[in-house]
Amino acid sequence: MNQYPQHISKEELQALPLVAFEGEVIVVDHEEQVADAVVYLKTQRVLGVDTEARPSFQRGIHYPTALVQIASHERCYLFRLTHTGMPQELADIFADPKIRKVGLAFKDDINGLRRRREFTPANCIDVQSIVARYGILELGLQKLFAICFGKKISKAQQLTNWENSHLTPEQARYASTDAWATLLIYEDLMAHEPLPEQAVATLKQEEKERMIEHQQQIQDQRLREQGIEPPPHLTPEERKAHQAQRRREARKRKRQRQSARKKKQTSTDTTK
């Protein structure tokens, strides 16, 4: 039976004890350091991965991946890509089907790395894509770690400059903690039985209804602040019936358009 809570509040999160990665942190900022790091990583069956980029505070401006951190339980390597580039040996780790790499919102991380050097990712698992199978409806790393372990990790260094000439000790600890925490979450999930598919579908539907209700409450409050009484809302069953009706109408319009195109084509062919 599933033992994870679906959510954790900000208040509950703040009350938890703070933890961080306590293993060995190795900064790789010279090309000659890459080979030894890769030798170690190839001995691991599962690795936690995260990346960092210089934060952008202007819309539409994005910076390349500056750091990729790869962690086991005992050791975390911090590859400073602004110094080393994306070495082929490192790209090969992400393309190796024998080594499982786990991350959070991993597609974005992988795409950022592939912009540095092209490779075909293999055996890369996004934790966000599997947590719902265990009844968890949170997606952020800090909340996922809290749900699994009853402890919190710091996010204080998230918006610091990862392109600085030297990483601060606080940045190094933060970066390694994120990769390590992702690994621990994945392993904890794998130690539990996932929920039946129908139970997961029910949870997702209930969460969708909860979000709709929450948005309606916000809209109602805004209307009341303007002196307007909110209109009555549809029940979940009425919304479902309304959506089904809209889908039927959309299919009907599509058939009508297709029929009109066929008639037009037939008329054109006859004229010719």
C-alpha cells in the first residue's frame, strides 16, 4: 500500500530539518581531470544528475549550461563546462545504456548538454515522469525530497552565477546536493510498489478538479472585490458532460469541413 503523501505544504516544508550531501565533491575544471572522473562514473549502475546555468532575469535570454553535476552516494563530480566544454567521454556517459542516469525535468538538462555536444541519450529517467505512479503529485525537488525522507534541502544558491571563475563552497555543496537528492528519491521510489493504473488516473483526475476549483475560487474572489456576484459553477459531472458535448460539436464541424472540401474537389474535377 502506498505510504507517500500527495502533497506537502510550504509550512510543513519549512519545519523540516535541513540536510546536504556530505560525500566527496570533486570540481572538474580542467580537461585532464575528465578521464579519471569518467573512469569512476562508469563503475556506477545509477547516477543522479543535475545541471546549472547562469540565471537570466530578462525574458527571452538564456545562457548555456555551465555546470553538470553527477552523483553517486559517496561522490559527486561537478563538471564546469564553461572551462572544459562538453568532453566526448562525458557525452558517452549519457549515451551509455548500461548506466542509468536520473534527473528532474531531465529533458531540459539533456537538451542543454546536447547543445554543447551532440549525443544520443540512453537510459535517462526523468523522476517527474514517474512520481505520480506512487501517489505523489508534487514535482519540485525540494518537496519531493521532503515527502520521501521528511527532510529538506536548501535552494539558496539556485540563482547565483554559475559562470564565475571559481565556485564558492556554498555553490559546490548546493549543486552536489541536488544531484544526490535526485538519486535518493529515485531509489526510494524504486523500493516501493507503484499504485495500480486506475488509482493513478483517479488521483490525477481529483487533482485536476482541485486545481479547477482553486482557480474558480480565485476568480470568484476577484469578482467580489469588484462588487460582482460570481455566477454559479458547473459540478464536475456537468463539466464532463459539457466537455463531451464540445468534443462532439468539434468532430461534427470537422466532418462538415471535410465534406465541403470533397464537394469542392469533385466540382473542380467535373469542370476540368
